[in-house]
Amino acid sequence: MPLSMQPTEGLVVVVFVSSLTPPEPPKTTALQNLAAQPHRIFFFAGVVQSVLFVALIGLQYAGLLSLHVSVGLYHAYAMTFIVFTQFFAGFLLTTFPRYLSRPAASPKAYLPIAWMINGGGLLFIALSFVSEIALVASMLVILAGYVKLCLLLLEFQTKSTVTNKTDTTWMLRAFALGLVGQILFIADPFLPTYALALGVSFYLYLFFIVLIVSQKMMPFFAANTIIGYTMNKSKHFLLFVCVALMLKVILEALSINAFVADSALFGIMTYELLKWRLPFQKSPAILWVLFLSIWWVPVGFGLFVVQDFSALVGHAIYLEKSPLHALALGYFTTVLVGFGTRVILGHSGRTPKADAYAVTLFGLIQAMALIRILAGIFPQFGYLHAVLTVAVLWIVIFGLWSKRYIHILFEK
């Protein structure tokens, strides 16, 4: 602490000079800022990969390039384990420590996961122009990253002294089923496992993990935001959904009509959402868009029921992939953008909110889902044009979302 001596009419006054300003923090680069927290690196990589994969699918449908693998395999595996998984990783590596009262994950723990999933993702794109057998090499790299992610989440769970681990246990079960789905995809070039791989990966992993997070966070957000709202969740909701999903996957893998399972899922989900009584009108936009998203679930399973029942009575109504896209585009994508926006704003010190710009993006997602659903129901009315429109809308939506929010991930 420096001092100076100043004479004042024969007196010597000692003046202590001290600065209350703290030293400046060390400077960091944009890339160091991106890697500083798990949600930053995984959200950014997820957006980039989603645009890449959807652009390639669009070009394939437009006849401008030719992949040497089936579009179904390419689309299902890439969107599940390279795109959506990264958003799950970013969100759960941020929230798991909070759920379980554990220290946050270190970059040393999660960055290798990001490198493996994204390195494998780029290799997946390159090998898609070679053959499906060649894809196995990239899938093994992605699988290694996925296993490391599962072990990191499991470490949080096992080291936590929190007594209530019900939701995190269900999340880990869903991730374990995702591991099974990946292995089945890897086996597909050698064994007829594609149908089972698709069912396990989409329903028991992708859908189930989004639902587990939704039932944990949506009523919680409502109770903490809306005065007078109380959570009213069924105790065995997730168990009933899991059993019904398993039945659906098994029936579809055996090419058996899944009317019983789909009816159960439609009934369970509709009853539970009515029981929650999510307060749409009283909620700010950042909440009601999430509440809206989960109502796509009864829509999706309702469409499955219509398709199943019509086949049972001998007047089959084929809805193509409409029910599935009600879930994937209407539900998953709205939740992804909703939670992603909330986490990015909240963890940068900003107030989580959805202004007119953000609400417009959510509206575009609903329009995109509706177009894809109608394309499957009425394929005679420009199916190919509708699919290409959806691909363009996906790129536009994530481009506009990135324009508003991605730069925050690079800030100190």
C-alpha cells in the first residue's frame, strides 16, 4: 500500500493511497470463453451440427447430392446422437451438479466428450458418402464420447449425498437405453437391428429424456413464478410412461400393431398434463412456450392411435412420419430452443425472458412442425416441396436464434 508525506503548515500529514478497484481478471480468448462452461461448447456445437445435417438432408431430397447410406439411418442417428445429445449434454452437465449438490464439471472432464462427439460427427458426414459399413468407424468414436458422458453423469449421482435422486435416476436410465440404441445402430450393417435401434433410440432415449426433464422443470418453473400455483404430479407417471414406451418399441420392432401402447401413452400423457394445469395465461412468454411444447405429445400419440386403429378395422390411414415429427419438431425442438434460451440468458447474468423476437422463433417452430405433419397426412399435395420447406425453415430458425444468442456463448 503506497504512502506519501505532505507538509501542511509545519505538520506532516501521512496520506495512505489505496485503490479499491480490484485487479482486472486475466484476459481470455473467445474460444476459451466458449469452452469455459459445458452448456456453451455443447450448445454451440449442437447448433452447428444441426444446420450441417439438415442442410445435407435437404440437398439429398433436392437431388443435388447423393449419400451412400439410407436417408433414414443418416437422419435418425445423426439427429439423435450428434445433435440432440449435445443439447442434453450441455443442459444436464450444467444442471446435474445443482440437482445433486455437487461441484460443477471441469473442462478437463467434459471437453474430451465434446471433441469425440463432434469429431465423430464430422467423420460421420464424410463417411456418409462412402457406405453404411464405413459409418461404423464414426459411430464408435461417438459412442466413446457418449460413454464418457454417461460415466460423468453417473459420477455426479454416486458421489451425491442428496436423498431424493428419483429424477436423476430416471435420466441415467434413459441414457443407458440410449447406449443400447447406439449399439443396435452400430450392429445394423451386420444384423437386422435397424427397427429396434430406431425405436429404442427415439422413444426410450430421446423422447424419454426430454419428458423426464420436462416433468421436473416445467411445474417447478411455474410454481416458482406464478403465485398460487402448486405442483400436482402423479407419483408413478414416469414408470407408467416407460412401460408403455417399452411395449410400443417391442410391438413395432415385431411389426405388430401398437394400438394398445399408443392408446396408453395418449391417455397417460393427456391425463397428466390436465392434472398439472400449467398456467398458460398467467405465465411470461419464456414459460408458456415451454408449456405449449409438451402438448405436442398428446397430438403425436393421438395421430399414432388414429393410424393404428384405422389399420385394425381394415381401413388403414397411413400418416407416414407425421406422428413422429409432431414429437421431434413440435415437442423436442420447442423444448430445445426454450430451455437453451433460458440457460444461455440465465448463466450469462441476464434475465431469462422471451421477447417478440424469441416468440416469433417459437412460432416458426410450430409452423415448421405443422407443415411436416400435414406433408405426411396429405403427401399428394407437394410432399417433396414441404420437406424441403421444413429443411429451409430449420436452418432459418437456428440461424436467427444464433444471431440473437450465440454470441453470448463467446463472452467472458
